[in-house]
Amino acid sequence: MRAANLALRFALELCAFAGLAYWGAGLDASTAIRIAAAIAAPAVAIGVWGRWIAPKAPARLLDPARLEAESAVFVAATAAIAASAGVIWGAAFAGLVVLNELLMLRWGQRATA
């Protein structure tokens, strides 16, 4: 179950990035703006994740700052998913993120820096 929880975490990270891209691509704007947003929104989130959150990040934050940064990425993704795919999908994503985090805390899977 613990390995499945870590796999779920990775899948949620990828879904967050995909959700941001989907939101950007679906904006009511010109094609150039939609393409730029579909690239920039996940790129910023990936940059934040890679720089400060990922297990091998060069400047990995310590908790609670890392938890706050993770939450910011997941909240942005939840809002993007809710805005582009519907509130039910956004709520489902947010629920999975919360469940995953609770299990990570329960099973000691939140690695320290």
C-alpha cells in the first residue's frame, strides 16, 4: 500500500502539470495566448517543483515551507482543473491530493531534507 501511495503521489504531480496545460489550452483567447499559457503554466509549476520540492531538488525546502510550496502548486492545479474540466473534476483531484498527503503523513513518507 505504501508503494501504491507513492505511485499515486507521482501520478498526482503529473496530473497537476497536465491540468495546468489543459487550462491554458482552453482559455478564451487567441491561439498564440492559449499556446503560451499551455506551455508557461505547467513550466512554472515544474520549475517550482524541480527547484524546491522534488526529492533531489538543488535547493530543497524543509517542512513546513516545502508543504506550503507543494500546496501552492496543487491548489493552482485544482483551480485550473475546476475551471477547465469542471468543479467535480477539480474536487476529485483535490480530494485525492488530501487523501494522499494524509497517508504520506500517517506512513512517514514525507522525507526530510
